Amino acid sequence: MAKQSIFGRISTLMKANINALLDSAEDPQKMLDQLVRDFSNSIADAEAAIAETIGNLRLLERDHQEDVQAATEWGNKALAASRKADELRTAGNTADADKFDNLAKIALQRQISEENEARAVEPTIASQTEVVAKLKDGLNGMKQKLEQLKSKRSELLARAKTAEAQNKVHDAVKSIDVMDPTSELGRFEDKVRRQEALAAGKQELAASSLDAQFESLEDVGELTEVEARLAALKSGTAPAQAAIDAPSAPYTP
């Protein structure tokens, strides 16, 4: 997968407005799950691409270092050959001196070649280093975004469970309200009060009946006394009312 493609996906996902996506989603939880999967897959792809890019960069850096080191070594060889030529020339051995000078020139040519190769790859190394830095930053940003998504998903799931529990409690309370146990108690209390009133009524009725019986007994007694006095009058044995009511005569010896 091309580095530019990976970088583009990272940039797109990094710019994603999670809240806006959730607001427009019919099922936010499914949207979050899909986003988590997309981020996880993109992170895996990005890590693979970045690892490959870093590997290529390290190869370039190693090659550059080898070129620099080779240039240094050829420079040392050129210096050694030049010094040997000078020694031989001083000793009067011009032929061998020219030979070593030629070797010094060859070494210098190789040094220049290695330096050119090292210099040519430096812009590529700088560019790749910048790309790797951006990819690493993007990857870290994606990982942070992924953690936000997971946290958001956990929060949403917790809120969903809380809402579900609240709905269950509300439904339970509503069903209790429909049953209205207090009204049942009220009806039972009213029934008890009616029974108590009935008992009191019966008791009062019983008391009234007893008073009536005693009154009838008094009436019967009064009638009986009347009959007895009438019988006494007829027989002449009953004293007259006046005699009864008059005071007794004084006693005369």
C-alpha cells in the first residue's frame, strides 16, 4: 500500500468529527463499532506501511553511511599513495613515484564518486525522515482517536444500560400506579368502616329494642294497678281517694 494512500487515510480519519457522525447516525452504537473497526484496521495498515517506510529509510541511511565511510577510506588511500610517491620521488625513484601518484588519483576519483553518491541520497533521506515523522504523528493521533472512540462507546453503552434500567423502573412504577394499592387499601378501609357502622347500628337498635321492652313492662304494670283498684272499688274494700289523701284525725283519749 502506497505511503501517500496511508497518509491520506490517516488524515481523513483524523479530521473526522465523531460527534457529528454520531448525531447523524441512525444507530450511534453501530456507528461507533464501525468507526472502531475502521480505525483499528487503518492503524494496522498504517503501522505496516510505516514500518516498511522506516525500514527503507534505515537502508538508505546505512547506504549513505557506507558511502561516507568509503569516501573517507578512499581519501586515506589517496593520501597514503601521495605520501609514498613523494618519498619515492625524493629518493630519486621517479617511475615508482609516478605510479603511486596515479594510484592516489584513482583513489581520489573513487572518493569523489562515493561522496557524490552520499550527497545524492541525502535529500531522499531528509524527505523520507519527514514522511516517517508525519506518519508517526498521524499514527499516534489515530491511536488517541481510537481511545476516544472506545471511551465514547463505553460511555454510550453505560448510558444505554442506565436508560434501559430507568425505563424498567418507570414501567414498574407505572404498573404499580395502574394497580394503585393505596386505592385498594382505601376501599378496604371503607369496607371496614361500613362494617363498624353496621355493628354500631345493630348495637343501637338492640338498645332501643330493650328500652321499648322496659317501657312496655311499665305500661303493663300501670294497667294492672288500675284493674286492681277498680276491683277494690267495686267490692267496697278500697278507701276513697279523699280518705287516702286527708290527714289523720287527732287522737282523743
